[in-house]
Amino acid sequence: MTGRDDFQGLARYYDSIMDHIDYDRWVVVTSLVADWLAVESVRHVDVACGTGVLLKKLRQHGWSSVGLDLSPAMAREAAKGPYAPPTFAADMCALPLRDSSSTLMTCFFDSLNFLLDYDELVQAFREVARVLDDDGIYYFDMITERMVTEYFANQTWTERSGKFKTSWGGQYDSVGRILDLNVQVHSRPPELLRERVYYPSEIHEALEEAGLVLLREVDSETWEKPTHKTVRVEMIAGKKSGTQLGRNMDKLVEHIQDVLSDLGH
Ligand SMILES: C[S@@+](CC[C@H](N)C(=O)[O-])C[C@H]1O[C@@H](n2cnc3c(N)ncnc32)[C@H](O)[C@@H]1O
């Protein structure tokens, strides 16, 4: 955490910059996970919700999800437009939510990689363990070092979508595992985004330290076990005190793989 709003300059352009991102895939999988939950009602919070793209899609399908994001500018964007969710500016390391108040918590698109310190990662997971209901589920993703070395490290590139132009520059410090991304929209001054790579073993350890249990870890593209080629992992975790944990997890994963394949994702 830096105390400043790293997304302030980018928030109003964020949806245009990310218009190639397949949020529908996360909508589909989140819905399948929610169907699988052994709870009476799904109380969903999307942590680090950004401009609320996922939340607006879910609310369009009748969900009553809420969102929060560290960046007030991103949270303000999330609160605009049709199907806008209730959104709060808040740090995922200090959630303004009651104990056991959520049955489904999500955190997507590298948001956890924005925590630059291992202790912050543990604290973010501790907050999930506090806010999650006993039989609730936490579904999140993180990028791997492969993603950074393959696509970002010491590279510059330009993306165009219609008249919209974004120039990117990536620098990777492989010792500290810190990725600096400079993002320039048109000819505006560049904005700096900083992310950290965590090894799988660190993520596992942080979950354990926080009182969470890892139920499944997959390659986000294949929904199979991650390999050395995996650029993004997705994980499903629950609380140690959960009684329904692991219930038919293999079946859930098979079902997700089938649905994604039928939809051509
Ligand atoms: C790449 S964006 C992803 C946003 C959104 N999840 C999406 O899928 O579009 C990363 C987000 O994480 C948020 N973020 C970074 N650190 C955070 C923290 N400590 N607490 C809450 N949100 C945080 C940023 O403000 C930003 O909106």
C-alpha cells in the first residue's frame, strides 16, 4: 500500500484500456462456484473491484453483490452507470465488513499482486478469513513470474482499440520480484503501476498463516493443474473451520472445465 491513489489518472480510461479482457469467463466461473456453495443465500463481495466490470455483469443477472477498492477513483467509476453496485473505497487489508458476513468473496485480475509485501498478503487473507462465513468460498487469481518474464519484463508495446491508444512499458526487478508498468494513455503523462510476483509456495503459506485452506489451484486458461507455462493461477479457498470444504471439488472443477469448453472459452 502506498497511501496514494495509483489508479487516479487511469480510472476514467480503465474500461477502454481493458476492453479486450474476458470478464465473462470470470462471470461464468463465479456463477458456477456460487451454485455449488452449500449456503442458503449468496452474499458476495468483490474485493479490489476496480471499475466494477464484473459486478455490473453479475448484478445484471440479478446478483446483489457489493464491491470495494483501495482507489477512490476506481470505486467512483464502479458506482456509475447501469447495474452499478454499492461500492466502497477501502483497503483489502482492513475490510469494512462484519465478521462472517460474506459467503462468496472474489478478487481478480492481479489485484493481490498489488500487495508489495508478504505480510500484506497474509493480512489480506486474514481479512478474508474473518469476513468469510464458515462454509463460504474465496475465489481469486494471481499472475505468475512466467507472465512477467514472457509478456512484461523489459518490453514496450502499444495497444489500439478504435481511436484509443495505450502505450505500455514494463521493467522487472527479478531479485525483489517487483514489476513496474508504465501506462500512457494517448500522450498523457505515464502512470506507474507496481506489482509483485509471489511464488506458489508463498501463496500457500500465506493462506495457511491466515487460517484459510486451499481447495483447488488451477491454470486460469485450462482449469487444469498449473504447469511451468502457467501465466495466471486461480485458486479456490475456504476457512479451516468450514464443514463442507472439499465437498465434490473434483466434480465442480470438471463441471467448470466442461462449461468453459462448451462456451468456447
Ligand atoms: C488490475 S486492477 C483489477 C480491478 C478489477 N478486479 C478488475 O478485474 O478489473 C487492480 C485493482 O486492485 C486495487 N487495489 C490495489 N491494492 C489494493 C488494496 N490494498 N485494497 C483494495 N484494492 C486494491 C487497485 O486500486 C485496482 O483497482
